[in-house]
Amino acid sequence: MWHDPLLGVDKKHIAFPGDTESQQSNEKSHAESFAEFTTEVSMNYLRFIWNSPELIRKLLWAFLFLGFFIYSLLCCWRSFSLYFAMPTSTKYNMYFEPNKLLRFPSITICNMNPHNADYLEKREENLPMRMHLLEQSKSRDDIIPEELKNKTITPTQYANFNVKRYYRQSGQKLKDFISDVVFFEEEIKTSEAFREQFTTHGLCWTFNADGSRQVNRTGMDFGLSFSLNINQSIYPNFVTTAGVKVMFHNYYEPALIDEYGLALTPGTENFISLSYERVRNLKAPYGDCRDDAMALYRNYSISGCERECFTEVMVKQCNCSSYYLKALPGKKDVECSLHKERVCVTDLIKRYHAGEFSNSSECKCPDPCISENYLATLSTAEYPAKNHGEALMKKYNNVSGRPSAEIRDVSFYRENLLKVHIYFEILSIKEVEKVGSYKWSNLMGDVGGQLGLFLGANIVTIFEFVDFYLRLLWYNCVAKYFLKSLKRNHNNHPQHIQP
């Protein structure tokens, strides 16, 4: 026996051909079943539209339902579009941890002049580099000596010139460049504090290259202080700017001194306060951050990715790498000669900066999942004070090798010396975190609110429709097929069926 009042199936016996009409069917039509369903479903629009006796009332409710239904679809479409756009928002948190050890940044310092005029001009073997530098100068016609204007350098001479060896010999030596190094109230040897580092500015020096130094106090006394002597007397005449460039970076990042260096001028005392910032980016589906190791650097960073990309492009295009680049693992380290620098590398740098290789697979550099940044604030004062010149004269009297009578003027020190203090301004961590701003719960809340507000529907309404149509499908397909099977058995074996 089947019993379903909603579908009108109520058989107290099995009816076969030969039964009376009242016996054979007391089934309701589909329209009648749906009309009864509208009285039970939680969406009231259907009851008013289907069961209202007045036509006008039916039409009014039907138009109202249709209008709200279309509007709800539009709202739901916007909600789904927003969800699949995977939008993000940014959260800012500030953590004050006065006793926490913060890693001091690696600090790379470069003299804006990577050359020694005496070494460059007085040694015959350096003539290819000298001619190359004069050709690259913007004011070459004014500074090229008469004896060099008709001078010709052969490609072989350029090819045999070792660029890295030149910059190591020509660059300012550490003991002449940096002095009076004090870190966390402790004076340390310059040779122990700084390591050699080659950049696009030639020979530079990096403090805390391994990232091992940490601090837990703020202020100038608990940071790094040192003095610099840029020694303008060794500047060639084609170098137009005097001073140094200082860059703060993580120990696992390359020093891109051209892009991120902070310029300091001689004759100043510089106070650089630092703050620490940590940025957290998102992986798919909200972002495409990267946190894997790279071929040249242990930790991923945008600057490391860009430098590695540039190295790979240079090795492919020029079959060598410039003096300041690391060797790619698994490939032979071939340093570019001066000839390669002239005929290939110079043009490659222009094409690279123009974005020619930005779409190649090795040059895609997304944000790191976690990046650590050191934000610097610079303030300066004049150095040395006028009356301090006598004390400095005694200290630096023999630095330049000139007689003391020629260097007594305080202007000499203001042309060559500067002091730098680098310290944390506050022991806090500024954390910038990107989070998904429209998640699945937001989508369900918006869609449910729109359907409930405009249609009076909810998630239960969906299951009510599913339940109704499943029962309708069951009766029309499965139950009727079963009845037909019984009827065939009755025709073949009538004695088995009792009326």
C-alpha cells in the first residue's frame, strides 16, 4: 500500500484493468498536488499566487514575486562575482615587546666614487677601463685629456681586462674608509664588523652580513655608530657626486644599492632611526605569494628574485655574469670581461630596465609570503662644528698624505668626513597582514539575507522543493513502473492476485 496525501496516492488495494473507475484512480493531478504543496512551503508568495481566487490578486502577487526574484538574482550575482574575485583587506597590528631581541639589519655602505684617480690614471694596464669610463661620462668632451682623444683601445685589450680585480684594487680600502665603529656601547674592530661586498657601485662594505647581531634597547647608544672618510682627493674628474650610499636590508637579500640606497653627504652627522615592519601576504586563492628558497639566496625576497632573474638573463644572453653577481649553481662561473660589459651587458641592462624580460618565467617575482622591512628616518646636522676642527686636524693630519699646513682649514673635514648613527627608534613590530575580506560565510550570509528579505525563502525552502520533486519523480517513475509489473503478472497468473 502507498500512501502520500500530497501526491494523491492512496491505494487500499492494487487496481488492475477491470476495476471500477473509482477503484482504479483516486490520484490527484500534478497541478492539484502543487497547489497543495504551496500551502505547506515556507515561501508564501506561491500560496498567494496559486491559491488566490481573484485573478487580479494573483497577477499582483505574481508581478511582485517576479520583480523581487529578478532583483534577488542580480544581488546574488554580484555576491558571487565578489566572492570569486577573492578580494583582500589589510590589517595593521602593532606589537610592543620591550624585552624582545630584534635582528639588526645588514647595512651596506658604498662610496659614490668606486675609483682611485691615481690608480686609474697612472697605471698603463688600466687604460681600457679609463677609456671606457670616459666614454660613459655625460661630459666626456670636457674631461677627456688631449693625449687620450685619439687613443684607440682594441677589443682584445678590453677582453683581457679583469673588471672585478680592478674594482678591488681601485676601491677605497676599509681602514681608510670606515673608522670608530661602536655597536651597543662596545667599540669593535672595523675588520671584524664589515665584510667586502661588490655592488654596482664597485667595492662596498657590509655590516652584520650574517644577520647575527641583535638589540633589545632603543636609542643612539644602543645601535651602530661609525665615521666615514670619502677622501675626495682620489675622485676622478668624471665623478660628479660626492658622498656615500647606505642601504638597510635583510642578511639574505642582495644589496641593490642603486635602487634602495640612502644618500648621505660629507660634512654631516647623520641620525638614522629605524622601525621594523613585517608584511604577511596571502597564497592562492587570495594571492600568489611565494616562500620557497631560490637558487642564489636562502630566503625568497623580491630583490633576490630580481637579481637572480637578471643573472639568468645575463648568462643566457652574454654567456657570462658581471663582477658583482653570484654564480648560478650548476653552471660555470664566467666573469664578464670589459669587452663583454661594453658590447653586451650595457645594452642588456637597458633592455632589462625597459621590461623586455618581465614576462619570462624566471622573471616573475610575486610578493613574498612574509617580508621583513626596515624603515629609516633620517635627520642631519652639520659636522664638524667650527671649533672641533682643531681636534680633527690632530686625528686626520696624515690621512691624505699632505702637509698639515694644507689641511688645517675645517672645510677639508666638511668635504671628506661624516658620522653616522643607526638605531631602533622603538622596539615594536608593525605587522601588515593581508586577509581575505569576502569568504564563504560572507557569501552565504549575503545570499541568504537577499533571498529571505525579498522572497521569504531560506535554505529549508530549497529542501522543501527538492523533497516535493523527488516524491513526484518517485511516484511517476518508480511506483508506476512497479504497478505495471504487477499488472503484467496478474494477466499471466490471475489466480495469484486476490481482488
